[in-house]
Amino acid sequence: MTAGLTGLAVISILALVGLQVWLWIENRAYARAYFRDLLPSYSVLESRKWHPLLGGGWDCTYAIAELPPDAVAQPPARSGPVGGWQLAWGGPWQPTPAPALGDTTRDALSFCSRYWPDGVTDRLQRALAEPGSYFERDGVGETLLIWSPPQRIAARVRYGD
């Protein structure tokens, strides 16, 4: 009986380690998959497709890329099939500066910025605050899209369950 429980424990630990490795790989590849059909060239700045393993309920997922110096002024449309909600891009784009959030609107950028270096956060905040960029935010503030040639940054940031 003890050998059986030990074997089960070892298999469980190996499965958890394997799942954690798979999540790490998926997280690193997310931004590349997200922007592949949108941009001819870009550099991935931050990428996270899944919440932390055993991390609880609400948290952040994001795909953030650095735009090339010659990026188009208007947000591009995705070519080909969307590929599910995790690859959704676009909607009713609004020019910046973005208006202040309402009392009941979640602030995905503020909450998720704890995961990024200050330089990335600063560029995204300037993109929303200064003219020349575009954003799209869902009605409750869970998902924020940013297209900013002046800041050379594009992002999908989601704070949700």
C-alpha cells in the first residue's frame, strides 16, 4: 500500500511539473501567436496566456509587443480567422487620450502592470494619456487593447477569471 501511494505521489508531482512546463511554454509563445497575423515585424515585450497554476481566481493575461518604427498609424485588422477569444483584436477603436474610467470599470492596465518592467507600463500609460494612439476597452474594463505608433507599442491586456 505504501509503495502504491508513493508511486501515485511521484506521478502526481511529475504531472504538476509537466503542466507547469507546458504553461510556461504557452505563456512565452502567446504574444508571438497573438501578433503574428497583425504585424509583419515586432518584438515581444511581455507575454502571458494563462493565470498562474493554482493561483486562484482573477488575474492577468497579456500580449505586449514593440512596434517597428514604420508601423501604420491606424490599428490593423486581423487577417484570417480570429482563433477564439484569446486572439480577439479590434472593435470600436477610439482615439486617445482615453477618458477617465467610471467608478464601476475595472482598470486592467493598473492591476496588471505589476507584472511588467516600469518602462513597459510607462509606455502603455502614455499611449492612453497622449494623442496619437488608439484603444478599445470592453464595457467592464476586463480587456484593453492599445495601438500606439508614437510609443511603439501594441497590447492586449486582460484582467479576469
